[in-house]
Amino acid sequence: MPVPHPKPALRRSPRRPSKGPGRPRRAPRRRLDAEQARDAILDAAAELLVENGPDGLRLTEVAARAGVAHANISYHFGSAAGLQASLARRIAADLSHDVAKLYQGERTAEGAIAMTTARTFEAYDAGGYARLLAWIALSGERPTFESLGEQLAAICAIISAQLGLMGDADADQRRRVVAAVQLVILAAVGNGLIGSMLEPLLPPDPARPTIPEFLSEVFLARLGGQHAAASENA
């Protein structure tokens, strides 16, 4: 009788790894005009900035997230550095717009300053703006921020008006408003870079004010005294 030969074992092809969170999320390609494509690219870059930090702004991943061709990014922004600079300008413009809106209507100076400081810290920390600015600065790039200087001047004027500091005798106080705005921005940058590292090193105390709360208190104590006195005498 013939001796039966064992059947050869079936060779299984290796399993392809499933697409996990590390893979770029691809949006379906869309037909967009130039302005829509630019906005979609910046939207995608903002999402990746929050998720992965500035080094996650790779053009291929941004293009996949935005649903556009890689060439579109090169056409609109030139390079990764150009995209980073444009994103930084957009975040700054959006933040300035949001801050200006906080001072519209009948909101009190105390509430507006507190919300402005909190919004600024949110943009620089959770929004990734501090890390993006640090990345750009360390790369040696110095992007122009177009009309941001005018927007900051307008915000300082709005705050001064809210505090009742628009008279000729208030010129020194208006200068201090500019310095206070600068201090808030610098503190927000530092908090966005190392705030999460520093917080665990400090004594835990639920009653301790947050940095935005403390800065708002200092802002009002240093600049709002005249406004408060005028309100009491009215």
C-alpha cells in the first residue's frame, strides 16, 4: 500500500496591520476654490497642532487631513515653515477677534478682563499656540504678523475705555495697560510650554488661584482702582 504523505501546512500571508491612530486620517478629496482650500488646510493644521504638536505639521499629513493634494499646500504656503507661519498668524487674529468681542455689550470690566485672560491662556496652552511660536522662534524664522500690532493696540484701547482711562490724565495708566497685556501674553506662552511640568512640583492647594485668575486680580488691582473709585462716586 502506498504510504500517505502528510499534507503540507498552509502558509498564511502575514496580516496587514490595521490602521491605528498613528496613521494619518484621510478626508475625502474635495473640489475647492482657492480660499476654501487654504481654509481647509489651516483647519487641518490646527487640528494636528493640538493632537501632535508643531512637529506633527507634516505636509503629507496635513494634506490627508484636509482632503487636498500635497501640491495645494506647496502652492498656497510654499513650505512647512510657510504653513506654520500662516497658522500662527491665523491663531493670533482669531484670538484678537475673540478678545475684542468679549468687551462688546454691557459686560463689566472685571468679567471681561477675567474672560480675556482665560481665553488667552486657553489658546496658548490647549490650542498649542505657545508650542508653535516656540518652534518657529527656535527655527530662526521671524514671520510677519501683518495687522496684529494694530489689533493689539485696539484691544489695549478697548480695555482702557472699559476701565475709564481715556482722559488726558490717564496716559500713564494706558501705558500700564499695554504692559499688562504684554505680561498676560508672556505668562500664557510660559504656561503653554512648561505649565504642566511645573504644576505637579507646587504644593497642592485647591484654594490657590490659577495663573489667569491671579493675573486678572493683579490687572484690576493695579489698573482698575481708578475705575472702581469712579463707579463708587457715580
